[in-house]
Amino acid sequence: MTPSTLQALRRLLFFSRPEAAMLVAASQERPRGVSDRAWRQWEAGEFSIPADVAAAILNLTEWRQSAIDAAVKQITSAPPDAEIALIWYDTIDDWATLPAREPVLWRPQQSVCASLLAEFPGRLSLVQFNVPAYAAWLGKKTDNETARSAWAAQQKNQNNVFK
């Protein structure tokens, strides 16, 4: 992987350099990732990019594309007048409120939302995730992706969306 490819993929996935250094570069050997300086040096071509980092960013890019493909399939199979709500997680903490979620997928999920909004203007709405509002709505139901989608649809119908 070239330094410019690493930088382009990092930007595609919405990671800042410090976020990529901490999340993408994390491994068993580097559980807290690397310094921002190390990542900057990889992007500048001053040091070679470790194979595991190159593989990690390529895997995230594949995850992003799979998520886009799955969403496009759902969107195109929905009735033409259906407006679909996407959940926007402002913070990594909001994203990780569902225990099974990997923190490293937070920014790529934002990238997926942006890509879908660009591809389907007027068909999609962004609903900002609100932990207290969601918890109140959820009550004793199980927290999962289906419940979150139902909550987002309700928020969209109540016009609690980004304007």
C-alpha cells in the first residue's frame, strides 16, 4: 500500500489521523494503536506501512462497501415514496452503546451514511442518535439494530431529524 492510498482510504472512512492511529492501527501488539506522529510518517512515506495496518484499513473499506451494498438493496426494494431514516452517531460513545459494536466501525458507519445521502437525495433522513431519548423509548425492550431502526423511523415521523 502506498502512503497516498493509506491517506485516501483513511479520509474515505472519515477517520482523522489521531483516530486512525488509535483505532485502525490497534492490534494485539499495539492495543492502543500508535501515535499520531507514526501515522503521519506512514502517510508521508517516511516509514513503511505495517502489513497489519494496511490489511485493517482495507478490511474497513470492504466493510463500508458491504454496508453500502446492503443498504442500497433495501432502499431500492422499498416503495418509491418511502423515506428511510438513517441513524447518525455523533460520538464513538453513542455508537458503542450497543455492546456488540466495534468502536473502529463508528467513522466508517458515518461514511456509509454520507455516501447513501449523496446517492439517494430526498429519500433518506438522518436521525441523530440520542441516548436518553432512545433509552426512554426502548423501555424494557431489547436493544438491537431492529429496535434502533424502529426508533429512528418514529423520530423521522416526528420530525426529529437533522435539518
